[in-house]
Amino acid sequence: MTVPNLFEQVYGLVRQVPSGRVVTYGQVAWALGRPRIARQVGWAMRACPNDVPWHRVVNGQGRLSTRPKIGNVNPQRMLLEAEGVHFELDGRIDLVVYGWDGWQQG
């Protein structure tokens, strides 16, 4: 599988994640049938086109992998909060509450 093809597959899956829900990089990798490529999923998200809801992909602990861009403002957090996702005091998202498993692994 070529990298552009892999990236397009990642984008196709991430476009399915509904507003107000999140998935992890590892979940996307599992849904592709390649559980060891979570890092490559991250690379794909870094290069994604504007129509991909990149902000709905978080790390396995429910934390954001992006850093604040302007001052202390994190655009990923802002977008998720606008969709109704709440953050714990330690900055995590409760994956039991906001996680999405619409691909039904296994």
C-alpha cells in the first residue's frame, strides 16, 4: 500500500466520525486492519485536506496531540468544545463518554 493510498483510506474513515465524538489513532489503524500503524495515521492527519475532521482524532489516553498555536489556544480543543466535547481538569477527554466505535472492531 502506498502512502498516498493509505492516507486516503485514513481520511475516508475519519470523515465517518460524527460531530461530538472522537476516535484514537490506534482505532483508525485497527479499522484499517493494520493495528501497528497508529503513528502513520498521525502523519496522515498532519497532512489532511480541509474537509477531514482531523480534530476528532486523539491519542489513546484521550489527550490532544496538537500544541497550542497562538498563545495558549489549541484549535483542536476549540473545535471539539464547539461540538460539545468536554475535557477533564487534566485535559483528557473521557473516551467512554465521547469515544466512537462505529467501525465495530473484532
